[in-house]
Amino acid sequence: MPTIKISGMSCAHCTGSVTKLLTSVPGISNVSVTLTPGQASFDASPEVDLNSLKEAIRKIGFEPQD
């Protein structure tokens, strides 16, 4: 299960935005986004590109950590 640490989330609306984004990506399932410690975990099929996911997270205003 991949995990991406994300900074900049400060409320339930923030986690909801990231959850909505990730669940809209084909090949992503079982999404869990938590405010503390600020991360997203999910199941991903092999064709999912994590770098593209990180870029999409940046586009909605949050900063994925490497």
C-alpha cells in the first residue's frame, strides 16, 4: 500500500479534497487520507504513476513530500 506524506492540509475539507482527487484516478482504491500525520495511503495498480499523483496533489494546493 503506497503512502504519500502531504503537508498543507489543515482541516477535514483538505483531506476530503485529496480523497476526492485520489478516488477519481483509475487504478486507485481503498483511499485513506489522514490529517495527522498528514498522509494518504491507498492501493494502486502497477500502471499508476506516483509522480503524476504527486503533481496532481500539488495542483490542488498541497505539497507531497518525497
